[in-house]
Amino acid sequence: MDLIAAFRARMSRPNFPILLLADRPDGAADRAQTGATDYLAKPYSPPMLRARVRAWLARTVVALDGQPSAEPPRTPAVAQEDRTTTQTLLASILASVPLFRKCTPEQLNALVQHASEQVYPSGHVVTRQGEPSENLWVLLSGRVRVVEATADGQAEMLLGELGKAEIFGELGILRDQPRSATVIAVDRTQCLVIRQRDFMAVLQESPELANALLRIVAGRLYDADRKLARYAPDPLTGLASRRAFHEQYRRLAAGARRRKNGLLLMTLDVVKLKSVNDGFGYALGDEVLRTVADALAESTRTTDVIARYGGDEFAVLLLDAMPKDVEIVAARVRDKLAALGVQRRLPVSVECSTGIAWTQSPPDTAEEFLREADRDMQEKKAARGE
């Protein structure tokens, strides 16, 4: 910083443009203290730095004798010129982002007319789920994580991560709906924030921008469809699928190990489901499975995880529970099964065999835990002579 004044004095150019690379985002204070013309906060991307330098070089007028006049006093016209300079810089930066490369200079200027640069530290919440859709963010450097709160609000599901030259907030703008996810800075992240009104105005008049945005949205929807295909609920019962159960188990097991409060697993098999299918048909067998699923959902807490693990197999992860609590839950399930069987006029009684497993330090994966619960179920069946 001390070299700025000396450098200008050595060149006899008191208004020579100086770009300050700042360690923190409060570059405005640094610029006022040091006399720097502009600043760029770390981490900065090479395309952004080049755009800044190009813009200042384009505005630098070197007198033929190399002796420019002294710095003129600031006037309203000069202030307007500063705003124009900032807009030119932002437009140059935006032009380096693939989505906006085919925009005309006029369209770029319209996009950045009310735009601003923002730097977010690691862990900062850039925008929250449910907030109004007022801006579009263009990532100039850094990385963000996109998460969505579950329906019960007890956990968050990772939707993905975005990096340099990507955008977020476009779906809320296009749908004119509140934000559907929360975006958190993973690293120190710099964004160009574009106002919704300006973005929509340019989008409506630019087929090139509309096509480029359509490709981005189509790619994200394709990725979302693939994830849904992997983790979609069981189509018959609406419960979590086998794959989703394993995914949720890893998250819950890690939390239980961290809190040291243990994890309880209860597995259930429908008794004589094959006989029901053979004697009454698969339609009734499916209704029996749905009845078991509904009984489990109504007998447990919303924070517990219920999954249809196999053909007639169900698994329930009970949080903050002890082995002594299983009999209470099992009794509720039996009572609910009996009540639903009468309510739905099932011609057979619905019963389930159960097995449990509990540990203070859950394993990383669910296989070992499930085997322990299955051993407990087989021992109970053997004791009953089944």
C-alpha cells in the first residue's frame, strides 16, 4: 500500500489507475486510505482480473508528453463517470461468464446497471429457503453448497455444489416463487448479484441468453431426475426405499456417534404374506403391505426413519431410543394394525415378526446393524417354534 503514492510520484502521474488486490472484502476502506483506484478481493479469478485490467487500460489516456494534468476536483459529472466506469468493469466481468458471452454490450450494461459485487466468507448463508426471489447470483470465484430442508425441518438434504462461472437463483426468478433451497458458501466466494427485473428484461429480448439458460436448466433437471430415480420412495407404500434407507442411515449414524446417544433399529417381516398372496391374490397382499406401512408411520415419530427394505421386510430407525422402548413401539404397531385391519375390512389378520438391534456407537454402514436385528428376529421365531 505504501508504494502506491511513490509509484505515481515516480511516474509523475497522480491519477494513474492502481488496482489493489485486497485480503478482505472491505476494499472500499482500503481504497479510501491508500488512494487506490479500484480493488479486487481475494480469492479472485484470472478472467475477472484480466477484465478489470482491460477495462482500466481502455480508459487510461496517456498524454503525448507523458505529463497529464493534476487530479481535477470531483464534480457530479465525475461521480457519474465513476458509476459508468464501475458498470463497464462489471459488464466486462460478466462477458467472461459462458452464459452471457453472446449478450451484446448494451444487454451486458443493462444486466449490471443495478448489479453489485459481493464477497461471502466460508459458511455464510447467501440466500435462505423461502426468501423472495429478487436476485440472480453469478459465481466469479469460490464454491457454494445448495441444501433443502426436509418436510419436518429436522434435517437438510444436499442438492449439489456450484463453482466458478455458474449461477444460482434462476429457478426462483423464472417461477416467480420464493427460494426452494438454501445456498451456503463453502469457500470464500465472490458473486456478481444481478437484479431480477434487469435479468428478466434482457432475457425476454435475447434468444441467445434464453437458449443458454434453457440448456443450464435442462442439465440441472436431468441431474435431479437421476437422483430421484435413485432415491425415489417405494411406489407401493410411499416409504423410503432400500437405497434411501442406507443413505439416511449414514447421516443418522454419524449424528448418533457424535452425540453419543445411540441408535435403535427395529426390523419387521409380515407373517405368512405368501399365503395371503396365494389364497387371496396379490391385490390383497399389496393392501396388507400398505396397511403395515401406515401402521408404522402412525406409531412412530416424524424424526424416525421408516423404509420398506424388501418384499415383506420393513426397517425402522428410532432416534434417541433404548431397547426398552421397542416393546412400547411394537405394541402401538400391533394395536394400529388391528384397528386398520377392521377399518379396511381385511379378510385376514395382519401380524409381523420383529427384531431389534441397539448400539451406543452405530457402524458406518447399515449391513452389520441389519444382520444383528435379523439374528434377534430368528432367535425369537425359534423360541416360538416357527
